[in-house]
Amino acid sequence: MSPISNKEDEKHTDESTLTPWQKENLKYQKERGEQATWEPKVLSNEEAPAEPELETEETPLEETQPLPRKQSFADRLPNLKKERHRRLLKRMALIISPFLIAIIGLTYYVSPYSKLGVVKVSGNEHIKAADIEKASKLTLGSGLWGQFSNRGQAEAAVKKSNPRIQSAQIQWQFPNELAIKVTEYPEVAWSLRKKEYYPILANGVILEESQKKISKDLPVLEGFEEQKTIESFLKAFKKLPSELQNAVSEIHYAPSKANPDLVRLYMNDKNQVLVPIETLAEKMAYYPQVAKQMKESGVIDMEAGIFSYPYETESSENDVENQAE
């Protein structure tokens, strides 16, 4: 093969590998009779020009928290030992506690502190402490807690032993004492019978404890027999102001055919008042005003309405009634 043909083949081969832009440029130079001043060069895929790198703004990475480091077995070992030690102590406590409690209980049971050592009485004014202690039936030297658990029976026995006792309460005091606290009914009046005075309690009970003279400045009741009537009167009398209560010296039960609930009050200013027990507190409120209008001592009748009259008028009326009978 001739060198010319080789060159043409090579040229043909080179032109086939030229890019369109190179082909147009070569054609243009041939038409002008010029020779290409550049040497065709085939760019392979490997020698392709690299695309220009775009300038990018470096953005700082977000700050992140460091991940917690996992504890190794060696790090956890002291905690495991402490946990095992704690569980061991807990199990030992559960095993030893019942035995320890039993030993303490047995020691206390055989000691003197489990027996009743002292009985104290308080709140008594008219009753001897020895009588209250005897009524309670509490026994020194016997089991403390057995007697304390049955204190309800002892309290009832104390209350029943004397009408003066309103209530009784038993309390435990350290180390082995029982205290009986009593509350007595107050004395609110005297009952006059056969020239002797008997104390009347707030619950209307008349005590069989006679006295020749009055030891307390209390109103004197005469003619009252039934406890219910006494209770009703004391309840109404308690509603009076203290000034009016102190102004009364004696109260006589004076029922009439028209009113079985009538009483006669003897006042310190020498007046007498007839008033029903039912309306005692209401009508006695007018006493100071009525007494102030009276010219002389006499009777203020509050049985039906309120009016007053001197003693002479009452004596004349009583004489007329006696003659009529």
C-alpha cells in the first residue's frame, strides 16, 4: 500500500473522529486554500475537560451533643456490689425482725411494766379518790393492757357508783399507770325538807346529803318532789340573766287547779312572783320594770298576763277562799 493511501486513510480516520466544530473549521480553511494550523486531536472520554467546580460557601456543621459513653462492666461493678449489699441487709432484717420483736415482747411481758402499777384519780370534788378507785375494780399488779382494753366496763361502774358523777374516762399513762378522770354534776340549788337542806344537782337529782345550814349561796327549792319537775324548772331558771338569778332567794312549788306548773319566787327585795315554769324566762324579763313601779312590796302575778298587788289584797282573797270552802 502506498504512502499516499495511508495518509488519506489516516486523514479520513482523523476526520471521522473530529468534532463538528473541527470539521467546519477544516472545511473553511480548505475553501480558502489554507492549511490547518492546528493538529486534530481526539479527546477521549477519559481526557474530557473536567467541569469547573462551583464555589460553595462552607457552612458550619451544627454543633451536636456528644453521645453518652456506655458504661463498661468495670464501671458498673461498684454499683452492683452496693445493690447486692443492700438486698442482703433487707433480707437479714426481714428474717431477724420477728425474732427480735418476740424477744422484746417476752421481756416486756415478764417485766413489772406490763402490770398495773398506779391508779390516779382526778376531777373529783365531793367524792373520795379511794371510792372511785374501788368502784372501777382496777387491780394493782394485774395485767395492764387487759384492764385497759376493758376500760369501758370500769368507766360505767364508776359512773354508776355515785349520782354526782356525770362522766368517767380512763387513760393510759407511761409507763404502767391508769388515770381515771371524772366530771361531777354541779350543785345548782338546795331542796328544803323538814328544816334541812339537800343539794340538788344540775340533772335534777336531789342528793340525800342533809345539812342544817346552807354552805353555798344557791336558790332554795321547797315543795318539789318529782325529778322531772325539778329538771324543767332548773332548765328555765338557767335562762335567766345572772342578775335575776341572784335576786331570787327561794322557789316554792305552788301548783293551782288551773296551772299545775306554777311556782312562787321569793325575791331579795321582799317581793313575790307567781309564774308558770313554762314561761319563766320570758315573763321574768319584765320583773325589774314592774318592781320599779310598785309603791310597796307585794305580789307580781304572771300566771295570766302581768299585774301586781300588795300582800294585804292577797290575804283578803285567801280568807274569802277559805270561808267559801
